[in-house]
Amino acid sequence: MHSVHTQRHPGGNFLGFPLEGFSLFQSLLLTFASAFFVFFLTTMLAIFGLLAWNLIGHHTVNYADSYLFVGLPAAVVTLLIALPLFATLWIRAKLRN
């Protein structure tokens, strides 16, 4: 019989991802990676939405609007939320050491 031992982190975890002990580089990398992911996800959904809108309604909305009006604001909002979050986790880890 094999048993799986879960590793407990003092700072907690989210979906198995530890919320403590990030270095400055890891915090910045996670911040920009999350904004990058949100930018491309929301842009993809906006392009598919515009595709359906243009095909169903015979409109001629430019697809570049999805980058400017959907992807960029979503990425900026994610960046503004993630940067203080990961900075707080990094500072809290530094203060505990």
C-alpha cells in the first residue's frame, strides 16, 4: 500500500500551489505570467465573440478592437491586482525570515 502524504505549508496553499516563500523574481514572474495569460484568454474570447457577431449580424467590426478594448484592459486590471498580491506575499515571507 502506498499512501500520499500531503505537504503542509505554513502560509497555506491554493490549488496545491504554496502561497509563501516566493523570491522577488518568482513574484514578478507570476504577476506578469498571469497578466499575459489573461490578455490572451480574453482576447481569444473577444475575437470569437466578434466573429459570431460579424457572421450572424452581417456587421463589419474590426478584430483589432478586441486587443485594444478587451485584452489590454483585462491584462492591466490583472496586473494591478496581482502585483500587490504577490508583493505582499514576498514581503510577508521576508519579514518571517
